[in-house]
Amino acid sequence: MDQRGISGSVQTVIVLPVALGLFLLLLQWSLVGWADATVLAAAQQGAAVGAPVEARVADAEAAAGAVADNGSLTDVKVTVSQTSTEVVTVVSGRAVTVLWPRRVESTVMVPRERLTGS
């Protein structure tokens, strides 16, 4: 009888935790990536809605909040500030994760539309 190598149960005890750990790390990475993409898209939408001359801050915040409400974030906070020349939108939240909590945030600044005399 040949007894070289290790038994199947020992291989399972060694390989299974490593494979499970890699799977959880990949899942964590993908969830954080989804949350990062979500806060960026929400900030861009809020800035786009807040850029026109007649735009209201409440409308821009509502638009950003609607984009951020896709299930990838909790504790979402949207802040839109308008000046006569620019709109700044900040969206932050906590990524829905498996292993450790992670806060994500994105800031988008765009020029504000303005009327000029012709």
C-alpha cells in the first residue's frame, strides 16, 4: 500500500478555509466596488440636476438620494451646495459588506449654468 501524500480529510481541512477566505474577500471587494460606483453616480446625478439656473437644492438632493437607493449603501447622506458659479454634491454612506464595515464617499463639482446677455 502506497502512503505518500496527505489524506483527503487533511487536504479538505487545509484547502477549504483558504478557499472560503478567498471567496469572502472577493465578495467584500465587489460589494465595496458597487458602493463606490453608486456614490459616484449619485453625486453626478445630484450635480447634474442642480446645475441649471432654475434648479433647487432639494431637487438635486432628491435625485442623488434616488440613485443612491439601490441596496448597496446604508446611512446615506447627500449634501448639495450651490453658488452662482458651481454646484458641489457630496454623497456618502456605509457599504453593505460581509467582513468589515467600510464608509464610501464621493464629491462632484460642476459649473452652474448661467444666463448671459447677447
